[in-house]
Amino acid sequence: MIPVNEPLLDGNEKIYLNECIESGWISSDGAFVERFERAMANYVGRKHAIAVANGSAALDIAAAALQLGPDDEVIIPTHTIISCASAIVRTGARLRLVDSSPDTWNMDVTQIEAAITSRTRAIMPVHTFGLPVDMAPVLALAKKHGIAVIEDAAQAIGQTYDGRQCGSFGDISCFSFYANKHIATGEGGMILCDDDALAARARSLRNLCFKPERRFVHEELGWNYRMSSLQAAVGLAQFEKLDAHIARKRQLGQRYETLLRGVRGLELAPVACPYADNIYWVFGLILDDSLPIDADQARSMLADAGVSARPFFWPMHEQPVFLKQGLFDGEHYPVAERMSRRGLYLPSGLALTEAQQDKAVAAVRNMLATFL
């Protein structure tokens, strides 16, 4: 079975992990956390970087650092991972959803202004699948209405928007270093920002809100969301290979695109948009409506051929956990609904070989031949 993702750990990971073990610094203390934070901040062009336990933790802290609450609303794409929504819902704030753009598979920024109300406190653009959100309209609306931008760049490490690094646009920006990311630490995440007070608040929230002057006296509840030195050691080694990882991802994506271009029954991942070329975090495709199968059935057929595939996100407005709370009743977002039912992505890990890629392509072609 070809895995949907296999990380590449061929840099200084073992050397740095041994340094942690030999020094005894394996918790959140030690030099590697600070070194990893500094490397990411410099790369993205931000003043502050706060390493955390995972990408979901980064979103939780971002929402809490902005002091969102029950009187507030936050605009997010319905087609995203549930971490984005749960971080907002847990603050008591209300979610306002927008649909996806069929051209980029990201949030449709033309729908944002209609979703803004007097209660809107933030917009959360989420860069998905390889292309960035069109940030210029997002930033213009945020400035016009005096609202914050929480930028989720988890899938866009190393991607740029008009030549500027993703993760550099939000009032507060979040990254993930899950095993399938361009920088993989197994788990792990990071918050980036330029505001000193916001950074200090984020650092406090990730560390149980200890008071510097009296450690075990707390005026606010935070989390133990610290990143370990072991994670940071792997992250720093991965960061050192980031340019090579991005080049490899683009090579894999472009090869998939060449091998599957023109195949009937498929809508392939967009190659580019006016402000960026696809970084191919994963290689996604959408099944044509004429096919009598959905993404789940396609994945089952591919699995029978020894190829793992993963579905696209399920929309927030159709999540049972939110429907049970009375959220999004009667709301429909047709582009996201189609993507969730007919979208999947092929094995896209950095360790993928050309032979494995050829096998995945053959499996897709054979599957389609059953119906076309």
C-alpha cells in the first residue's frame, strides 16, 4: 500500500535529537525551541514566533490572544479543517461562513464583505492544498472595517502571495508541523505576529498563564501547549531542508499534472493563479459530476489497487457537532459541498518515489476506465 504521506527525515534530525538527549533538555526548555522560533520568524519576516504543541493549539491561542468572546463574530471558509472552527466556537464567538472559489479551492473572498456585521471581529483566511488565499481583498476589508486577520498558513509553509511569505499577513498567523507538512515534527505548530503585546499574551497562554513574579498564581486560564525541545530539534533540521522540500513537492505535483492532464472525468489541482504558482502541498483532484461514484467510493477502489488517498475536508455547515448545537441551520455552500463529496488527494509525501507515483496514476486511470 502506497501511503498518502511519508515524511522525509534525511537531514540533521538524528544529530539534533542526540544533542537533546545528551544534554538532558528534552522538555520545552533548552536551546532548540528558541532556535526554531527564530529561524521561522526570520524566514517569514515576522518579529515574534511562539512555538506550540500543534497547529490546533496555535489556533486556540490565536483566538484567545485576540480576546474573542460571545459578542463577536469571525468569518471563516466552510471548507476547512474543524480546528479553525472549534478555536472560534470555544471562545463563545459566532462563526460566519463563506463558500470556496472553484478556481483556487480556497475561500471565495468576494463573499466576505456580505458576511461582515457590526459584531465582526476577525477574518480567518485558510490557505489550502497548495495555493494561497487572495489576501489583498481580505486585508483591504480588514482595514476598512477595523477587524483582525487570523491567517492559517498550516498548509502553506514556504508558499508566497505576490512574492511575500504566507504567514506574514495576519495580525496573528498560525502554522502546523504535522507529519505531512513541508516542515514535519510529527506534531507541533507555531504562532507568528509583529505586535509585542499580542506575542506576550500568546506566550503566556501557551504556558498556563504563569505569572513571572509568582509562578503558581494565575489570573487567567491558559493551556500547557508548549513545544518540546525534541520536536523543535526535528523542526530545525526540517527547516534547514525547506527549500529542497518545496522544490520536491512542486516536482511531484507537476509530474502528476503532466501524467493526468487531459484524462476524462477529472478536475486537476489548479496549476497557478494570478498571484502564485501551486506549491502542491498535496495533489488534489475532483471527480467529474458525470461519474457515478463519489470520493469515498473512489478511495475504496484505489485502496483495492494498493494506493491510499485522502478525502477533502467536510464543510463546517454540515458537521454534526455544529448542527447539534443549532448552528448553520439551512445554510448551503454549493462549491464546498461538491468539493467535499467529489474531492480527494493522491499520495503526496516527500518520500514518494516515481515508481509509486506511476502506480498511483495507473490506479486512477484504471478506476476511471471502469466508467468511461
